[in-house]
Amino acid sequence: MADPVEVLPLLVVVVLLMTASGQHVEQMEVVFDGDREVADLPDALVVGGGTVTVPANESVSGVVYVVGGDLHVAGEIDGEVTQLAGNVSVGDGGSVTGELQTIAGETSVAAGATVGTRSTVEFVQQERSPATQFGFLALQALVLALAGGALARRRPALLGNVGDSVVHHSVVSGVVGAFTGVTALALFVFMAFTLILVPVSIFGLALGLLTVAYAYVVYGYLVGKALPIDRPDLASAAGVAAFVVGTNLLGRVPLLGTAIRGLLVVTGLGAVLITYFGFREFEPALAELEE
């Protein structure tokens, strides 16, 4: 079965491509695993895993997106095929009447195959200069530091409640953050499949990023409490800047650094959620039972 963590981002790309192209899709099917021979296609078929085969002497109409797995064309696809990952092969006698577009993945077209048009998208990766990287990091640290200083001056209780959950209830926070992150990503992707809910899905993803940014501010607040600075707002601002730079450097450490940064993110996310963004202090149910 295809790994959902790898496939889901590509499914988002598929939805955005369909929306941008103005395709009218009423029915879409996603294949994640197994071996299938198709004699009929919905308006759009997404191959996310497994093997999908159009048998010889079969003609199907529709649009096909390949984001994983394998697509074998021995018959005819009356439509377009877009490949973002996985493998596509058009055998002898096979036909794609529309465009066969390869963005990524392995594509093979036999000498006896027929393809309307074929295109390959080539990406030229440009390395960002050290000055650009430093500038982006400085801007990120500055914006979050200003937010941290403002919250510490006006609503310190919010940061205090979330920070308390990070420090004293890290296991609960981590579990809630990990579960919410995975399920919310899947929910937003499948909401996007309805097309009409694409704006809602994008709004949800943006809200998730803001929640993670809030968690960064809370970590900076905790760091600021350990700094020898008397003013809480300045201490929080300095702590946020130090935390942003520190996590950026940590992310450059292969495997271990990435794992630690991911753990910090999910724990902070969970702490924000279980305290309702800091408006309530988290009280474990076990503590209530003991009372």
C-alpha cells in the first residue's frame, strides 16, 4: 500500500492542478494499492499506489494522474495523463490520445505506441545564497519575536498556560499534537477533493501554520524566562529569536536534528490545543479523580 504521508501532498497538487485548469470533475477515484484492470474511467483517476492497467483492445475516456504506483497502458486512454511520481508505461499498441506530461517519475513509451503529445517538465533548482537564507531567517525571527513580546506584555497568561502544558504535560501534548497533525492533514486533503471546499482546505492549512507559529512563540517565552532580562516582553522577544535560530540550526543536523525539531513542533501544537490557545489551564482528568 502507498505511504499516505508521501502521497497526500501530491494529492493536494492534483486538486490544485484540476482547479487551475478549469476541469469539470464530478467523479474522481483514487487507487492506493492492489492490481486493477480498468475498462471504464471516472472523470478523473488518481493512481496513488498499486498497479493500474488499461488492457489491450480496451478504450477508456478520462483524465489520469499518477502520483505513485504504476500505470500500464496496453489499450487506449482517450484523454490526458499527468505523471507527478511513480511509473508510466505505454506498451506496443497502447495509445494516449491527449498529452502525456511527465513532471517526475519514470516514463517509458514503446516504439509501437501512440501518444498525442508528450512533454516533460524540467525543474532547475536554484540554491539560495547565504545572504538570502540569512535574510529570510532574520525576518522570521523578527516577526515572531515582535509577536512574542506583544503577547508577553499584554496577555502573559496565554503564554503561561501553554508553556505549563509543554513543561509539565509534554507526553499528553505530544500525543495530541501528533494525532491532530496527521488527521487534520488528511482531512484537509480529502475536503479538497470536493473542489468546492478547496478554499476551506487552504484556510485550514494556513490556520495550522499559524498554530505552529504560536507554539514557537511559546517556546521562545520559556527560553526568555531563563534569560537575565528583567522586562518580560524583551525577554520573550529575545527568547523567541534565539529559539527560531536554534531550531533552524538544529534542522541542519541529519536525522536526529530533524526528529528533535519535529518532536518540538508536535508537542507545542498539542499544548496550544489542549489549553484552547492558552485561554484555559490544562488539568489532567486523573488529577480531578484524585481530588
